[in-house]
Amino acid sequence: DGRINGDTPGKLRDKEKEQSHRLAKLSKKYHSGKLPAVDWLDRLTFAEIERINQKDKTNSAKMFLNVEFPQIMDMDIPTSIVYFEQNGETVVEPPEINDLVTFHDPEIGIENLVEKKHYKLARSHRTGLMERELKPNPETRNRITAILGYPTTQPLTSLYLMV
């Protein structure tokens, strides 16, 4: 409750992370038209933002992904396009109320062919050509069988492994 002084520190603020988030929010506001455009100042500002982002990326061990979706104007409102299908038949109207909205996904329950192919490729890449070599040859198999036949109290040494 904050009344007792303890040894456990609270959540510390990360100034650099805050600055990155603040700059991202301001950039988003600018691109959506909520901030006025000043040509000469915009060039300087975005060059500085890019410099700050590059510095953050080089100082971090994390990977970054920046996704910019194309935008269209729908009833004078800029709208980002997340997915577009040419000649799409179904028109989904936006809800009137900003509340939880569910849409029917016709692909639920259908096998995802891309994921299936990725799984096969990743598995074959991981195992490589070693899969054929997983079975021991007869000599190695006989040594393993002999070792497995030893009593559990018998210590294993390199002499036993040569048998």
C-alpha cells in the first residue's frame, strides 16, 4: 500500500524505452494527420527519429520488426489495410458501437497448408540426412545389447564399452 518502507523496489521506468514508445506514438499521430505538417521540420525530425531508432537497435540484442500497412481513405478516415483479397465477395460493415465484435472465420477447422509445409520443412532441415543413420550397425547394436545386459550394480568403464 506504500505506507511501509520496504527493501523491494517498485517497477523502474526505462527512460529509453519510454522515449521509443513516445516517438512511435507521435509518428503515428503525424501520419494519421492529427499533427500539422511542417516540411523543413518534418525532414529534420524524422531523420533524428531514425537515428535514435538505429542507436536503440545497435545497443540492443533483440530483433526488431517494423510493419507499415498501406492506408486508404474510407469516408475521409485513413484506414490501414491489414489484408486485401482481390474480388473479395463478402463485405463486413464496421460496428456502430466500439465494443467486443466477433466475425465468422470460414477457415476455422480447416487444415492450414502453409503451417503444415513449414512443419515438414523445419523437421527435415533439423534432422537433415542424419535420419538414415539413426539405426546402429550390427556391431554397435551387439555392444549396446551386451551393456544393457549388465547388472545395475556393475560400474561401467571404457573396458566394458569395447566389448
